[in-house]
Amino acid sequence: MGKAVWEEIARRGRNHAVLSMNIACEAFRDELVSKMFGKQIKILYFRQFAGARWMDSYEINNWVAVLQKELAKKPDFLLQAAKTAEEWITEAKNAADVISKTNYSNANKGKLLADFNGFCKKYENLMACAYSYIVINKFYPELVLEIVTKHEKDPHKHGELLACLLSLNRKTGIKEERISLIEIAKSIAEGKEPDMLIKNHVNKFAYLGHYVFYGESYTPKKIKERADEIVSNGIGQELLQMELQQKRLLRGDSLKAKWVLSKSELLKIESVRAWAFISNESDEMHGYSFFYARNLFGAIASKLGITIEQLIEMTDWEIKTSLNSEKPLDAQFKKKLAIRYADSALILEGGGISLLEGSELEKYRSSQFSKEREFGHIQELKGQGASPGKVIGKVALILSITEISKVKRGDILVASSTMPAFVPAMEKAAAIVTNEGGLLSHAAIISREFGKPCVVGTKIATKVLKDGDLVEVDANKGTVRKIK
């Protein structure tokens, strides 16, 4: 170990389930990135460690270089790759839908093994999509910013113009859920019984409360609370925001005509919009896939004499081996699953996969980290404005999906990054600030849809800011400043 120069690329507050990260490793070993882009892009190093996902800096830079080289020859290269990604996401959704309609009550181990293999293969594709947009986000959206700065010299207007050009012309699951939620709020405001609308809403969107095997399904109670809050805050505000989004989309079209953009410039904008949509769809599909395949996971867990929560802390090969075996899982192995849930490291290195836990994990940890820097003296952060606006509010620091209820209306939501399950908190927040991300990130996309100021890519916001800090978020400048 130790050959890679590890670069943190994603953090969601805690480790994802071992199974999901094992499938990500298999996606890289199966060279699905190369398949997506039609170019040789080998990823030999990847790890989940210390609550984050990491890749080798050299391999990331090489990945970027391959894409840039191909774009120089074929300006529509990323747009074509986006079509492959969309096909894979659709296939993953369809596979989950088929599983959800399958009755596994009398299924034998052979049937469970076959369907589990099928699920893993589609989920590998989903992982390839997810890490591809993270890499694209590192360089490509900046090309759209260059277009904006070429035609508009006032830097204070850049954020708004970017939001117009990058507004999505297709509805995400989150956008559809928002529209449905507003309809429930209207029903409540008019004194009508909302139960049927709420039931239909939960049936369609419950999966959005999940992310990569964790989270909680939306419930009627939670949906009613969110709808009541919309009524309390004023339905007119929500409708005005949706109207603003439509105006931004139309203005983006008019800007393209006004500026007389070249074919190459138009391709850059459309490519970024396509990958922004994929970024969001991929995030949503992580929750969707597990939510609609939970009957399969429940049947496998039952057959192995464990819970779903224990099952997802197994690797795919452990699950397959166990299904092929006549021996029950012993008590010692079940204890290991509890240890993995608390903490573990999964490492792809040179093509081999290692799973570290307990004393092995502690030894590895001590070899990786030196003393952490102090950040308390920092008063201002600089990032990238991803959705324009300027507000003042108190910080609500969200380090885990389990903490989203901390956010109160008017708070500044500060997190490493956001995900679909964060949406109920993002609705209340006055602004969003993240360590990670660029213009393709979930925080950027949803902030633009909600019309909320957003600063991404601060790198250290969660280390500098604390719950209750009063801060000014100026997304027009990409700054976050402590007031007291």
C-alpha cells in the first residue's frame, strides 16, 4: 500500500455501506469508465476511508487529460458520452423496477444469486456515471464561465448569467417532487383533504429520502410537515420561485442568441447542462435502486439469517459465496459486520481490493494522517458562486444525513456536499455552502432550481464554521464571511 497520491474527491459525512463501495471498485476493475468514453482510462486506485472517497491524483489528472485531448478533436465528445451515461441510468432504473415487482418469498438461492448479480452489474454502471461527472466537474464547467466573461465584463453579473445558461430544461425527480409538494400545499391552504395527494406523493417519491443504501423513506407525516411549512411561508413565494426558474431558462436561450455564440460554444453549454442532469439523476438513482430492490435484499438477508443492515456491510463476493454455501454465517462473522458499520476502509490498489477493519484499520489510519491543521482563525472563505444571491444567516452544520432536521428556516446550510435526501433541509435554508463541488454538483443544481444563493468548492467550510455562527454568504462573489 501507499503507492497512490490520494486525493479526496467526495465526502458525505460517513462511510457508505461496504457493498456499495465494493461495487464501485468492481466498476473500475471492469473498466467501465473506458467503456463509457470509448477511450482507455484505467483506474487502479480508489478507496473509501475516513468517511470519504479518494482517488489517485495522477489517475485523475490523466482522466482529465484524455477527455481534454478528445474534446480538442471532437467538440461533441462529452455530449455523446452523456448519452451513454443516460442509457446506463435508465437501465439501472428499469432493473430496479423489475426487481420491485418480483416475489422472492419462495425463491431459491440460485434465483437470488442470479438477480443479485444482475443488480450489481447495473449498479456498477451507475457508479461509473457518478465518478465520471465528479471528474468532468473539475474542468469542463469553467469553459462556460469563460464564455460568460467574454460577453459580460461585470463580474457581479456572472453568477446570474451562469444560472440562466445552465438552467435545466428537463425535470429532475427533485423538481417533480417539488411541484407535487406545492400541489399538496395548495390543497391544504384551500381547506381540502390532502390525504390522497400525500399518499400518491409518497408512493412516487419515497425513495428520495435514501442515498446509497442509507437514509429513511419519505413518510406521509414528513410530507405533511413540509407542505404545512410551504403554506406557512406563503405558497406565492414558491410559485414566484418556479416562475423565476422558467424566466432564467428563457433568458438563457435569449443570451445564446444575443451573443451569437459559435457552434463550439453552444456545444460546451449543452454538454455542461447534459452532465448537470446526469449528476442529479445519478444521485437520485443511488437511492432509487436500493429502495426498489429492497425486497431482493430482504430475501437474501433472510436466507442468510441476518438483517439488511448487516447484509450491506458485506462485499459482493462474500454475499455470492454465502449464497453458494450450505453453511450458515457464524457469530464471529456477524460481529465483523457490526465493526464494519462503525468504521472500515475499502481499498482498490493496483487492481486488488482490500477491506480493513479493527486493528488493521487503525494501523492504516496512523500511516495516512498527520496532525490536522487549525482553522479557527479563518474569517472568510472563498469558493465558487454556483447560484447567485447574498444573504446573512446562522450556520447549521450538517455532517451526516441523520442531521438534516437541524436546519431551521433561514439557516445557512453548511456541508461537505449535498444529496437528494438533503432536499427537505435545503428547502428551509437561506443559502447553501459546501466544501466540495462545482457547477455540476448536486448543491449547485438544486440551489439554482430553488433560487437560493450557493457557494461550492470552499474545501474547508465544515472545518471553519460552527453551528450558530452568523455569516454572510455572497454567492455573487463566491465568498462566505463570518460576522461574529
